[in-house]
Amino acid sequence: MAKINEVAEAAGVSISTVSYALSGKRPVSPATRKRIEDAVAKLGYSPNASARMLAGRRTNIFALTEPLRTDTHVPTHMAFVLATAVAARRHDYDILLLTEEQAVSGMKRVASSGLADAILVLDVAPDDERVALARSLATPTVFIGVPDDHEGLVCVDLDFEAAARLAVEKLATLGHQRIGMLGMTESAYEKSNFPPRVRAAYEHRAAELGVQTFFRTSGPAQTDRNGCRVAVSEMLAAGVTALVLHANEDAHAIVLSELDQRGVSIPYDLSLISVGNSFDIDTLARPIDSLPLIPAESCNRAVELALESLDEGHRQPGLHLIAPTYLSRDSIGPWVGSTSDEPEAPAAM
């Protein structure tokens, strides 16, 4: 990589003159600036981030804060990291990945150094500590997810509430009156913003339609094979005729395996819908109907919003929710069984 002294030598000027031309600190004659710019282009010199900031130019880097914790489900999170990188590259941007668990310190460091033009926030918690910092930064910040306190923020996400409501409506229309949900791990309902939103919308819409609901998680902190099997067993014993799966790929596979071992036929004995899956549903042993969370959709929109903030020179706060798309795999069907002699429901968790 060329150095500033080589640019100065090629342009026939001093190093300080090159610095002034690139930073804009002092005026430089048009002819001298032209020689410097020609030397920069010829040598492939790239001024540092601070100089670009002083000159009012962009770094063409987005910082992506994605804290990696012991309970992080890596395949899901890396799908979003990759989708963000691909979206950014379409606009000639690169990604600076911030993975430290204390995410606020990474954001502060990037904002103070001018290393990035904007910050994109992943793995958003309901009470995310990055919210307060984002409000105080001059650097445009876009959340891929919706914290509880999102006033004044730019947020983009799947409309999880609409997806959950649509799943319930599909099943209720087919006559299902007892619906179960297998959710994320227990820790996800404390650390992630969307699992509580899905559960609340599922239960609220079912109550509006007079449908009885059951809910189980897929484990304490990691997907638990035995826990998933017990959850399925309990909900089947309660008489559910349909299951909504809002869990990772491992949990989906466990549920399908358990149902297969029990000889449960889909959709004739039990209807299945997946809500918010970010993996390819067609890789399952038995693909099922889904309302997927497509990483590329959320990340593309987040990058667009970041660029819009840069172009406009200020942040336009608001929620940008992506309407869910229903993908049919013939895993739901009508329930025509008798509702008499209903089994006793299991104790609520």
C-alpha cells in the first residue's frame, strides 16, 4: 500500500500539503490539488478514516454490532451477518464486525474514531443497552430488531406479530380449537426482542377467535432434545390438533422425529406451521408451511435505511416492518374430529 510520502514525492509537494489537500484543513490551489489527486489515483493511496472524515468523505464501512454470547445460536446469527455483508457490498460497502459481549464499548469506539459511516445493530434485546447510546451518537444507527423502547430509533424487522396472527387465523379457519406452540429457549424470552412478541400475538389472536392455546419452550438456554419431546408429548396429550413452531432448526427436526416415531401423520392427524424460521424449511425431513424470517429482506432494508440517513444528513426515526409471506408445503389441514370428552390440559408453564 502506498504511503503519504510517496504521494507527496510523485506530486512534487510536501507531505503537509498532501495532508491539507486530503483533510481540507487548509486551502490548496486547484493545480496542486489536481497533481495530488492524480498521484493518489496512480499509486492507489488510501487516506485513513480520520482524514476522510475531515474531508467530509465516507469510509464506505458499516459497523455491525453482533455480540457473541455463550448461548448464541451461531447458524442463525451468522445468516444475518452474511446477509448484511452481501447487502452492503451491493452498495460498495464493507462490514466491520463487532462481536464483543459488551456491545456498547464497541459502538463507542467506532463512533469516536470515525471508522464507520453507520452502525447496524443485531441481536436486539427487549431492554437493549445500545438504545440509549444510539440516541446520543451522531453516527447513523439502524436496529435490525425492535427493542421495547424504540422511540426516536430507526428499526427494521419482520412483522412477527402479523405472522403469528396469520398462523392462528389459518388454523382456526380450518376448525382447529386447540393449538400448541413450541417456542424458543427460555433465555430467548429474556434476551431477544421477537420471541415475546410472537408468543403474545399468538395468544392474543387465539383468544379473540375463541381458540385454546398451549405453550412450551424448547429448553432452558440451548435447544434440549428431551425437553422438546416432552413438550410435544404434553401438548398432544392435551388434545392439540395443530402446532405452531417458533424455534430453531434443531427443534423443528426433533419435533418431526418425535411425531414420526409416534406415527402422527401430517396434516391428517396434526397440522404444523413454522413462524419466523430463518433457515431453509425445505431441508427438513418433512417440509412444513411457514411464515419465514428471511435475513436478506431485513438486512437489505437496514442497509438502505443507513444509506438514506447518510444522504439526508439526519436520522428519520420509525419502525419499518416487513409483511410476512405465507409459504405452503401442505402441512395443514381441516380438523373434523369430535370435541367431546376433551382431555385435561397440562399445567401452564
